[in-house]
Amino acid sequence: MRDKELKKRLRALREPAPSTELGSRLERGIPDTLRQPESTGRPWRVWTMPKLAAVAAGTLATTITLWLVTGFILGLFGPPVVANVLAPVAAATDRIQAVHVVLRMLTREGEDFSYVNLGGEPERVEAWIEWPQGPGEPGRARMDKTDRIYNFDGTGTVFYHPKRNEAFQGRGRGIDHDLFWPAAWVRYLRSIPTGEVEVVEHYENGGKGSLVLRQKGAPVDGLDPSFLGDFDREIEVEWNTDTHLLTGLRRWVYHKGQRVLFSELESIDYLESVDDEIFRLDLPGDVRWGGVKDAPIEVLALGPREVAIRFFEAAKSGDRETLELYCGSPSMVDWLLEEAHRPTELLFLGEPFRGGNYPGVYVPCRVRFGKEGRVKEYNLALRNDNHQRRWVYDGGI
Amino acid sequence: MGLSERNLVRRLRKGDRDACRELIRLHHHGVYGYLRRLGAQPSRAEDLTQETYAKAWRRIETLRDAASLRSWLLTIARNEFFQRLRVQRPDAEGCEDLPEIEDPDPGVESEMIDSERDRELRRAVGRLEPALQEAVALHYFQDLSYRETGSVLGIPAGTVKSRIHRALGELRALLEQTEADHERQRAEEAAARPS
């Protein structure tokens, strides 16, 4: 066969087509305002060449001066400060095999480890992690927080909520072990681009090293900051200058001008391995298993708004089976079906939007609840990082 | 970029929502098809198409450097696909290869109503090594130039050209082999038929 014919045949092959709704789903995802990269100010034609040259020269001179001044102040002309200072700490902590850490964190029940519970009391969080010992090895991890236990025994994950006597099972690791892995903390700090972090203090004496950094939070588009990444924050790292192992970590968030301690490393033990017993979870015989159920095909294509509507409709009509399709927590379903909390009317449903570091979307809604007809406004949190990639309720009520 | 594409880029960069709709209309089939070709199942490919456009809206400013709108979108789609692959397979760090699929995607075939000849060609493309397969998919199925294909794959246009050249050679050999097998089968059937 000649090349020409083969090329013609290849060009004529059709690729598979998506569902007919995909186009409209994509259109619904167009944000109200797109980030505009360029100023749309005065058109170029009114600029004469001499004027352009003068402005360009002026701008260049100002930029160079500012760059030099800022650079010398921040020490930007050597290798990046944070990466440099923490290089031996990163190397030492990277050699660790297992760790047991205890932290005190400003988190709260029902939220994940990065939620900042402003005004609350610090909670104890304990973690044991065994890092993978070689390629293909999964490692093991367990984290205990007041209201939940996360356990990955090397084969599967279990989240257990003792108060609700509810458990969720998964095949993979479930959560990122980096959250409690000292080498990952150091790696992260070293990876922050120089322009996004400010070195507040650095010293090494008496066998101890310390580095204090300031970092900007991600914009949350009108929402109150809730997760660590949403806040402007300050991080203090301490290490032993002989072993170079990390010995301390404190993180503060800035809220309304106040510096609030978010988390503090209470203790850290570097280990060879973790006792098998730690990763053995004995759950009560009557534990209720939750999770995202397999849904029929027509449910998979639903966008967040449609899911929110069906979620409220099912709760309103007391349809437990449908409600369980959109809400993986049996205890949440029970709560929603109680007369006092049951939605009676969906008054408003806005456009889904993303905010901060939350991996899902928020759907603004106004709902009438219970016998007294109380009206409340929520940002219903929905996420689709489940095995079916479909939207399900994650919180907000 | 052609004149109409430049105009669309200009409108996109100004935040024109109609231009966004046009970008979806023009290219979402291509993005979806490419993701299917990379090995994503239908629902995953649709999700990734959504993610691709969501990221595109946030990255309008990177459009300036793109070889074309289509290659820009396909680059984002490719990154999203491999990123997801890495997230799913945390132990397979640095895995940059396409998923190993003998017949690249039986699902792709089942969705199409092809002639026998097209099916054979599609099957033959699926037997190419992943790097060649992807070059063929971008250059022929997505109609990208060598330069645009290179910008999606992050390789020089010359490398694309040589991959395409190799792919065509291997495809020709595979198709000739299939044809020879058919011939032999026909001959055996004719010999077995009572005269």
C-alpha cells in the first residue's frame, strides 16, 4: 500500500464522539468572569514610536532598580534561601523509614485535617507512617483524630467514625500520607517559589536550627477562609543541627490581623518500622458501612446543580434509597430525614463555583427546613473524586 | 494560526463568553476523542474534557504561546490525563508512558460503525508502540501539523516527523500481514470447499 493511500485512510478514520450533553455541560462551566491577561486600555495606534520608547525605557529602569533593591533585601541573588537552608534537613528526613508524630491542631469534628477551626480548641492528632520501602511497596499509615480514625494497612483504607459508628472503605490509600510525613513537609517548603515566600527569621546555634517563613493564602472568592491553604500563614521549622532531623513545626494563620496558632508538633519519633498491631483496626460488629454507591448510568452524567436538586427532592419526599445515592453517610441520611431537619422547599439554587483548595464545587442554595419553615442559606459542597466520578454530597448543611 | 482563529483568541483573551462557547463547539469532540485514544473510559474522558476546559478558562493567559487553539487544549487535556494517572497510581512515579493496551481501546471500536477495512486500520494503530500511536492520533486524527503535534508532546517537530515515518512503515507492514492472513484463510476455505 502506498503512503498516500494510507495517510488518506488514517485521516478518514473517525474518533469516538462524546455524549450529546457534554457540550452544554461545558458551557455551564464557563465562569462569569474570565481572567483577563491584558489591559484593554488605549489602543496601540495612538502611541507614537518616541513615546513608546520613552515609556519602555522608563519602565525598564524602574523595574531593574526595584528588582535590585528587592533582590538584595531578600537575598535573592544567591541560591533560593529556603531550599538552601533546608537542604540538609530534607536529605536527613528523606532517609527516615517510619515515624510516629503527635500534633495539636485547630481542627474540628467532621472536617478533614487541613480545616482551620478558628475560635475552637486545639485537638490532638496522632499518626504512624511507614514509608514504602521499595518500588511497588505501598507503605502503611494510621492517623487518629478525635472523631475519626484513618487506617491504611498496605492493602486497603478504612475511615472509621467512632461517635457515628460509621466506616468507609477504599481500595487505595485514601488520603495523602504526605500530610504527616516530615520529609514531605520539608520538600513542600523547599518547593515554594522564592517570590511566594518570605523569610522572617533564620538562625542556627546551640545544636538547633530554626527558620520562620511567611506565605500568602489562595484567594477564596468571597468565601470565608476555611482551610489552611486559604489563609496567609507563618511556618516555623526547627531541626537538630547535628542529625539535621526535623524536630519542630508550628503553623500560624493570619485572620483579621491576628496570628492564630493552627498546629504544633508535640512529639516526633523516628522509627525503623511500626508495630503491625497499630494497623489492625477492630471495628464493632454493628458498624454501619457508608460510601458512594454504584449509580445507574443516567445519574453519572448529572452536573452539580442537578445533583443538588435531586438530593433535596429525595430528602423532602423521605426517599431514603435515592438520598443514599447522593449522600454516602448513613448517619447524615438519618439526620436529614428527621422531621426537624428535613428540607421542605428548595427556594433558590445558584451556579456551582469552586473556592480555595476544596477539590469539589459549592452550590449556593436557599432551603426551607422542618415544621417551622426555617429558611437557611448554604453553600452545598459536592465532590466527584469517587470511583464513579459523579457528584455527591460532601457537606455544607 | 489562521485569521478566524486569531480573532477567536483575541476575543477569548478579552473574556468574551460567546468566544468560550465557540471554543467548546469547535474542539470538545476532538479533546474527548484524544482522551479516549489515550485510554480514558467514556465517563472519565468526559470528566477530563470538563477539567480541560475548566483549566483552559483559568489559563487563558498562556494562549499567547500556543501553536494553535487545538494544540493548546490538547496539551492541557494530555497533562490532565497523565496527572490523573499518577494520582491513581501513586506507586508508579514518573510513569510517562501511555497505558499498555494491546488493542488500544476496544471501547473506542465498539462506539464506531466502521467498515472492515477501517477496523483493521484502527486495530493496527492500536498495535503501534504508544509514542507512535500518539503521534499518529494527533497528526492524522486531530489534524495537527508536525509543529503543533510536537508542542502537545513536548518534542521537536523533526522528532514527530520521524515518529510518523516509522508509524507509517509499521502500519503498512501490519496491514500487509493482515491481508496476507486473509488471503491464506480464503485459500484454505476454498480448498476445503467440496468441488
